[in-house]
Amino acid sequence: MRLDLSAETWAYTTPFRITDYVFTGADVLVATLEDGGLRGRGEAGGVYYRGETAAGMAAQIEAVRAEVEAGAGRERLLALLPAGGARNALDAALWDLEAKRAAAPVWSLAGVPSPRPLRTTFTVGAAAPCEMARSAREYESARAIKLKLTADRPADCVRAVRDARPDVWLGVDANQAFSRAALEEALPTFVAARVALIEQPVRVGDDAALDGLGSPIPIAADESVLGLADLAGLVGRYDAVNIKLDKCGGLTEGLAMAREARRLGLGVMVGCMSGTSLAMAPAFVLGQLCDIVDLDAPVFLAGDRDPSATYEGGEIWCPERLWGARA
């Protein structure tokens, strides 16, 4: 088996702002595995707040290249590499290659129901309330919108967007921007605006601030959970978990997380970091098991892969020929 690694940059149409960070493009690593004329691909953008870069992920993979090219499978990969983008890129490539070897699509091998189009959230970056409202209106076909909030006027932002789009499912993502007091102050406005989900309101390590909150709106953990081992610690503080393949290290662990989260009574969400449609495709498979889907990263790109995911009627669809198809 031969492994090839390629770093790529995909430009954004406009900069995208969240708490403490502005994205101008997607820097990704593509891993390609070739064996006997068959080829599997996987893409990872890495976890920006853990300092992951395409070069750093490539270096991690180079350290285990010999074992990968000798035939290490997905289960062995769990021990070879830690959770993160490097493992995700390889895991996706192995799933894709396995599908071609077995002449069966990935969803079938993963024990997932036959895929259906999924309603996805479309994300509005943090900005002034009027600008966020304008962005929300531009998503004409969206049936679900997620707002990136900072500590600056979150209630005003939510009110403005709800006035602009009274028809959509609405979630908010603070990316750790709130204190307990700020969250309590904003909650009445969120309730009045029919916010359906609050994602990662507090800083990682400050999760105890949610103890006894009694929020009428479900709260989802994102930055506070990376992999399977973190799930048990969410119970009693969070209501749901946002599984991202770049965080947990691939679809293999992502599937295990979704099933364990269900067992623990947690809601399940699939999200994404920056990336092209190639990165969305494995998450789309996981999304078939999830309550909430947030896989809109390619809509921010000036260009995408061919074939690509399609976004129609507020839903995402990933064709098998993009990734995970039988040979």
C-alpha cells in the first residue's frame, strides 16, 4: 500500500469571525492510500484551537508511515495516533479504500441506514446585529441557522436574526464566550426568540459553571469534548454533544461516540471544522445517526471539489462518487 499526503489551501469568499478567531480560508491535508489499483482519500482541516496545521498533521502521519503502508487498519490507527486531524485524514482514507475493496458503500460497512438528505444548519458569523440579520436573510433556502455569538450584544444579535428569519430553527454557538452570569442574562431573550440549542457557552475547564443552571434550552458541548473518553463527564452539565471528526480522529471513533452518547442519554450533533466537500462526506454518514447536523463549511469557499456535496432546500447531500463508494 502506498500513502500520499498533500497540503491544500481553499480560499473563503469573505472572512468568517467567531470568538477570538477569524478564518480567511481552509488549509487542509489530504491523505490518499493506493492499493492494487484502488484508491481511498480522506481530508482533514485539523483543530485550530489545538494548534493543528496541515504541516503538523503531515508530520504526525509521516511518523507512522511505515506501519500504515504495511497495512495498519482503522482499529490499529486508534493506537497509532491521538485524536485529531491527522488520524481523521487517514481514517477517512481507510474507510474509502475499504469500501472499494468490499464493493460496498461506507454507510453499509458502518451499519448506518441508507443515506437520506439531511437538514443542515447554515452558519452566520459574529458581527453587528444588523449584519447578522442581513446574512441570515441571504440564506434564503435555509431551514436551520446557527449564530456565532461573542460577548458583545448577544441578545441584540439573536433578536435581530429572529426578526429577519421567523421561519427557521435557530441555534447559537458562543465558542466559549460567556460567563455563567452572561448566559443567565441572555437566556430570557434566547427563550423568547425560540432558540433551540446553545453550543459551548463557557470556557473549557469552566464547565462546572453550568451546574444547577436549569436551562430551558438544551446546551451542547463542543470544545469541551474531543473523543469517546470525554462523554461521561458531560452528563449532568450538557444535554448534547457536538461530534466533529477532526476532533475525535475520524469516523471510526465518531460512530462509537454517537452510540455511546445515546446510551448516556445525550443528544447527538455532527459538526465540522473548515474543509471541502471531501471532509463533509464521512461526517454526512455519521449525520444519519444524529439529531442536529452542521455541515455547511463548503458554502464559505470560493471553490469546491468536483464532484461535491450539494445544498438544496436547506439540506446537504453527499453523493457516493464523492467519497465512500464501491469501486
